[in-house]
Amino acid sequence: MTKRRLFSFISRLTVSLLLLVVGVESSQAQKIFRMEKDSIPFFRGFALSFDLVGPAKLMLGDTGEYEGALRINLHDQWFPVFELGIGRANHQDDEVTGLTYKTTAPYFRLGMDWNIMKKKHEPYRIYAGFRYAYTNYSCDILCRGLEDATYKTKSNIVDEGISCYQHWLEGLIGIDATIYGPFHLGWTVRYKRRIFHKEGDIGNSWYVPGFGVNDLDNFGVNFNVIIDI
């Protein structure tokens, strides 16, 4: 018998004797002090997800994204996530500036979600999480009918391939539920905050892929189809 097993045996025997003195049976003592092990494995597999909101925005408006994600399931509690997408904008004749703005570029996010449900292994989850995100993109800006101050003539000015980048952070809360077998549906609401960025020489870009309309902060919503693999 090893020293560890001997110590464990002596400890249990001592506790059992003490409980017998106060009127508790040995079988009850074992139930009180037995450590119940979780039978669910730590690694629970991967999941792929695809957002439906971004393509719908492209169909109905002039900006949107195609986005997918790979998520690792650790004990139904922690979910490291990698998200990859392509953001697009084709904004014609802005009401305020009169500019036309175009861009198409990839972006990525890296972060973690936590299942905040008390019962972690249920077929539905409520979770909170964070993301670090980055995109490096170029944009084209067209200004139609710009009037020359001296000659009063009008012309179009085009600036193509303006190089930009942006880093930002996201905080989110969401829910997903099992529909059938490996298929889930879920949504997230996100708050986005810019941390570092580079704009073009002629001013701020109108849209940032993955972030949305350019500003110091922004909100976003995703509706995901999720498949366990």
C-alpha cells in the first residue's frame, strides 16, 4: 500500500469513527465525504457556425458581411472562438457628403465565450464573451460633381486603393439552443469599441469590414446556424 493510499485509508477510518461517536453510520459517512466525479469529458469537440444577418444586410442594403466561426467546446463551459469573415460596402451618393464609397476586405476575431448557466450540460446555453478583432482594408472613394471654385466647372474626383486598418474589441452576450442532433441556432448582441486605426489621407473611411459604419464604437447582432462536429 502506497503512502497516499495509506493516508487516505487512515483519514476515512478516523472520520468514520468520529461520526460513529456522534451517531452517524459508516455508509452515511462515505456518502458525505465521497467526491463525485463529473463524467462529462473536458474536450467536447468543435462547432462550425455561419451568420445569417450579414448576408441579409447585403441583400437589403449597401453593407454587410459573410462570416463563419470555429468554436472549441471545453466541458460545455469554456468556448475559445475564431471568427473569419469578408465585409463589403457599396454606398452610393451619401446623403450628407455626396460621396460614393466601396470596399471589400477580410477580417478576423479571436476570443472566448463562457457558459453562464448553472447547469452547464443542458441542450441550451446562455453565454458572455469577448473578442479582439482586426481588419486591413483598402477603399475607393468617388466624389461626383465637385465644383471648381475658380472656373465653376464640375468634375468627378476618384481616390482608389486608400489603405486603412483597424483594431477593436467586442463584448457580447448570446444564447444558443439545440434544434435537432448536432444542429443549433443562436444569436449574439455585441458592443464594439475601436482601439487603434489608420485612415486615408483624405479623411475617415465610411465603413470598416467586420466593424460596421465607422465610428468610435458600434453595436452588432448575429444570428447563427451552428453545427457540432
